[in-house]
Amino acid sequence: MFGRLMTVSVAAIAFAGTAHGQDADYAMKAVAMALPETLVSQATVELTQADGTTTTVQQGSGELTCTVSSSDRRGIKNRLLVICPPESVNELRPQLKAIKDKSADEDAYRAAVAAAVKDGTIKLPKPGTTGYGFMGGADSWGKDPAQLKDAVSWQYVLEPMMTGADLGLPEKRDGTMPWLMASGRPFAHIMLSGKPE
């Protein structure tokens, strides 16, 4: 699972200039905090500037797509955020959105998704596929990712359409064990978390 190649896309709101020097170094340091060390050197890293232009920092190939950005997520301003879903997740998102847009309610949406999976219209991610994330605290953007004391990292293992009952896991985080997020949905996944050392 951890031997997968990946593509890393870096959306850096605060970056300016070319993808060289300090910009590229910062992007790679941020990616290194989210991914296992063995995967970082295999990644294609793309840096998206504030004006929307994208430059390749490191060329590679594979199935993970990471995004590094300055985020105001959950009301916490200017935080470093690294999100690394598998490519199969990114490919499925627009298909699910199209189904949801045509569905009258949640029940209709779930029924339509189940039908699309059954007839092969959509292909769910392979069970066991892994994604990664890393997030700093307020005003962590631009600071050395390895030195962020309030940062958290997480990993998740996709188990599409599974429920907590199916896997013997809680469906709410209690801080004591892995838990299943998005139960019964195409992106159902086991959440793992920890603090970077």
C-alpha cells in the first residue's frame, strides 16, 4: 500500500514567482510531512501560484494527488494544509456530483449511486487505497513545516460503501482508535491520525 507512486499537486495561495528556490523547497518540505519518506521522491509536485499558474517542481508519476495550500479552514486563518487523496477519488468526484445534482434527496442519491456501481457506470476506489493529510495551526503558512508544534497528520484507508458495523469500527472519533468516516458512502474510509515527530 505504501509503495504506490503518486502525483502531487501543490496549490500555494501565497506563493509568487517561479517554482524554484524557496518556493519549491517549501512545497517539498510540506509534501514530506504528509507522505511516507519512500513516496516523496517518487512524486510529481506541481506548484500553483496565486495567479493560478502551475509549474512542475518535481517530475514523477503515480496515483496520489496532493494539494498544498494556505487555508482558512474551520475559521483558523492562514494555516498550512496538505491534502493527498488517491487519483481514483479525484476521478470519481465529478461523477458523484453529477448524480447528486440530478437527485431529489439523499435517499434518491444513495439509490442512484448504488445502481451506478452495480451496472458499472461508476467505478469505486479499490478497497485499501490510502490517502494522506497534514495541517498546521493558525498562521502556519510559510513557516518550516517540520517545526510546527501544533501540526497534525492523518492517513485514511478507503473502504467504499462499508459501514462501521461491517468493519467493527466506531463511526465517530473518540481519540482512542481508528474510526470509519462517511459510513455507507462511496468514499467511506478508516481514519487514522497522529502528531508528526
